[in-house]
Amino acid sequence: MNLTTKLRRRLERDLTLEDLLPDELPAYVHGYVYLFGIATIASLVLLIFSGVWLAAAGPTWWHVSTLGHYINSIHFWCVQAFFFFMVLHLWTSFFQGAWRDGRGATWVVGVLCFLVGIGTAFTGYISQQNFDAQWIAVQGKDAMNAIGVGAFFNVLNFGQMYGFHIVILPVLVSALVGLHLLLVRIHGVVRPYPVGVPREDQP
Amino acid sequence: MKDVPRYLHWWLIQISVPNLVVIGLMLLIFALAVVLPFPHRRPRGGAR
């Protein structure tokens, strides 16, 4: 059996259309805490749209025109919403033990989304081309040098930081979020902890 | 840079008021999301 056949059989087994596009969810998913993940994704979608607009028009537009200020603000506040809801989703997942029953990879990919998201936000702050950006870059360079990556990741190099912010890191975040969603679809949402059952008797 | 936020300082902890407000909001929304009942449709036929 060649690699293509193996991959096709694996996908046919683990990725059915019923799993990918379910029309019913378990009863325990009826709760507001289960909306934090989708709120994070909604923020990410809006972030990408506003970011593409900003990248296409450039800093001389977003710093000067009224519409540029508006789209820049949308982009900024979507970052706040993204991290706000991502942390709430993290709390929910933590208290539910969302890594249980073979969901370890889902948890780890979620952690990676969080870490790469922080890097994306950091390079975004540096790419603002204002005094805040200069201040953050000058402060941040010492941290980068201290951990030995300053030669490869130079926060004072606007071109490099902008490239990281608008291409490399967003592509990575989107890929990780896509993989996270795929894993959630494959394994389903974790069951809540059983109430009143001693820990040693829990499945 | 022009609008420097107010900072609170207690022992080892130093935090700006805006950051503290955001953390407070997150705790509040999390608590409400846990406590508030989620609306759901009645099953077809009207019976509960």
C-alpha cells in the first residue's frame, strides 16, 4: 500500500463528512462557555479581513485618513477580543479537562495557537509605525538579545517584523487554528466530569 | 505614549488600571457564562 492510499484510507476513516459538518451536538454543549472558542475564531476572521485591507493600503493611509483610522482601530480591537475570548476558552478547557480521552493533541495545538498568537500581536505592535512601536521595539530588543535570537529576529528591523506580522505568523496561526478545529471535529467535544463519582472510578 | 495609565502597586505586584479592569471583566463574563441558563428550543410537538 503506497502513501497516497494510506492517507486516503485514514482520512476516510477519521474525517467523515458527518464529523466535519455535524448538524447535532451533544446536549452538554448547550452552554455559554462553549461560545468562547467560536468568538475567538470570529475575532480572527475579522482580524484577517481588516489586516489584508491595512496591508493593501499601507501606513500612509491608515495614519492619515478617517477610514484608515477606523480600519486600524477595528484591527486593534479585534486583537483585544481575540485574546480576551481565547483566554476565556482556555479557562473553560482547563476546568473541563479538555485533554481527556485522547484529546492531548487538541490541547497542545491550542497552546501553540496561543503562543504564536502572542508573537503575532507583538510584531503587530512593532509594525504600527508610531512612537509606541519605536518604544516597544527598543525595549524588546534587549529581551531578544538576552535569549540569543536578536541576530535572526531583529525587532528594530521594521521590514522583517512587518513581514513576520503580515505573512509568516498569520499563516501559522491560521494553520494551527484550522488544525485545532479539525481535531475538535475528529474527537468531538469532551464530556463533562461526572458529578458525584469518585476520581478513581471516573472513566 | 502621551496617555500614561495609572498603576497600582502592592508588594511584588504592579499592574495598570486598564489591565486590571480587563481581568475583572474576564472573570465576570466567565462567571456569568457558567451560571446563566442557555436558551434552547423546545422539542417539536410542544411536549417537554
